Amino acid sequence: MSFPTSKQHGYLPVPNIEDTVDSPRPRSDLEAPPKYSYFEDVEEQEYDTVRPRKRAETWKTTLAVGLLVAAAMYALVSGLRGALGGSGCHGRKSGLPIHYTLPSGDRIPSVALGVWRAEKGKVGEAVKTALKAGYRHIDGAWIYGNEAEVGAALRESGIPREDIWLTSKLWNAFHAPEDIEPVVDESLSKLGTNYLDLYLIHWPVAFKKDTAFEIDWDLTNDPYPTWQKLEELVEKGKLRNIGISNFNIRRIQNLTANPLKIKPAVNQVELSYWNPQPELLNWSKENGLLLEAYSPLGSAERVKESLNIPIVKGIAKELGITPAQVYISWHVQRGTIVLPKSVTPSRVEENFQITRLPQRHFDQLEEAAQSHKPERSVDPSKRWGIDIWN
């Protein structure tokens, strides 16, 4: 599939997907699509049992329900108008934020489509489905190997570039300052844009050039030279905001102890029922660092188990939503950005429909998530030969 050379909706020409080959640079199996069947297969089975089923209704019941809903909506809108002095509500009707404001003043959407592990040939359709459903935040990375397909889908969407938030990430092999701009340019070219809204240091680990996983201890222990180059690319206009990913408190403090021109805007980490990280969450709020939650349902390997947690199924049943929507709503209500991922159209659309949980349900889920020993789903420490979390 090819495109004209002129700009379209603010996008630049992107490479033909058919002509795009995987980079010869080493990639990590951690980031690759799983060899087992994609977890959507599990989701489909589970959602058949946990999704609220429609009941047969008489016309009288339907009319009564319709009148009640109309009355409730009128009361809600009237109440909001009164509380806001007639101005529009800044957030979803559910009461959860649709975006957060970063130190730069840019507004980042609170729910994103994550494209990690999205299979080639499917991710483009998932992106287009997400944009049609209302998503305006796509979270990707160079290492995922699907940026050209994402870029083609963005261009075909017809949605102006300035209306979409694009995130990419710096892989471990490119932490050396001289390697950063070329790989940023590669991502920009594949995505068909001349800037990224957010660019993250993917892991607090640097690899030596032209090796698979050999640690560059100097840049791992001192990420400041890497950060300085990212600051330079912000000044050039190629990056709008910069941040970090998979950094714990010690590693954050190790970076921010330097005289930074720009502080990290976000920290993208694993957050789920299995690994809620309340200490990091609270510390981040106290220090003005926004968290993004990846693997919010507990990763592909544990999504089936996550959706069958009794307390979550109970909340979902009482509220008339799905267990996945309970989790995604919980993450946003905790004050984080959430990155659900799926290539199944119905799941993509469903994951975008969030609602504020009643406080007692929110507290129940928070307590349940913290009642067990935390378990990480993503931890390459042994494979890379480094204790990432200490």
C-alpha cells in the first residue's frame, strides 16, 4: 500500500508496509508477539460467561426503563450544569478524567490503545478501530516492530495528526547519545510524522552497541547523558514530552538528582491486580510524576485468571459492566493512564468505555489487590543479567 508524497491530515509519507523488513538490530523476545495463541482467544471465552447478558423484556418494562434512564440523565446533566455554572464538564460523563495535564501543558488522554505484542497484519486494523471508537492515544515502541503499520493506519484514519497522541520508546541498544537521534528519526519515518508527543526510555538498562543483551554499565548506572540527548531533541521539536518506563523509585531519584532541564513527564510501569505497586503510585503522586499502567489486565498469560477474580466479577455484575471495564476504570480512578491492548474490534471498543466505580467498590478492589504478594508478569532481569528492581 503506497501513499502520495504530499502531506495528508498533517502526516508525512510512510514506508510501504510490504517493503518494511524487520531491522537487523537485535530485538528482545520479551517484546515480540507471543508464540502461543493471542490472548484474545481467552478473552472471547471468558467474556461469554462474565459479560452481562441481555434479558427478554416486555414493551412495558422497556418503556419504564427508558423513562427512568431519561430522568436520571436529565438529573445528572442538570446537576452538572449547576455545579459547573453552566460550563461543560471536563471529563467523561462517568466522572473519570479524559486526559491529564503534563508539566509542558500538553494534555495526554487517560486511555490509550497499547500495541505491544500486536501481531503484524492486525495492528493496523486495531488502530483504525480504536480511532473510530474515540481513542486519541496510541502507545507504541521501536522494539515492537509495528510502527510502519501503525503509521499507515493513522494516515488512512483521516484524523488530523494534532488530534492524536503518539508515544514511542527508546530501546536499550540506543542509550548512547550518538545513537538516539537516528533511531528517533526511524520511528518518525515509519509513523509518518515529524514529532512524537511522548518518548520514553523503555527500560533503565543500556545494552552495549552491536550486542544482544550485554549490559553497558556506565549508561545503566548513569542515564543522565541519555536524558540530555532527549532534552536536546525536545528543543529541536522532534519530541514534545519525554519520560521513563520501568523505573523504580531508586532509579528515578538517580536520574532526577542531576540538573535536568526537563523533568520526566511520565513513568510507564506494570500495574495490575497482581502488581498494584501502591508505594510507587503514592510516591509518584507526591512528586508530581504521572504513571502509565501497562498490562492492566495482568498480561496475556494471566488475563483469564484476572477476569475470574470473584470480587471483580461481583463488581461487574452489580454495575452492569464487564470485568475488563472494572479493571480499566479502576486504573484511571487511581490517577493513572491505562494502556489496554487488543486487536479484537469488540474488545478495543469495550475497553474504551470506562465508568467511575462507587467508592466502596473502588476500596474493595484496592484492598483485594494489595492483600496478596505482588507478582510481576514482565521481568527480564534474569535473561539480561541485571536486577532491574533494586
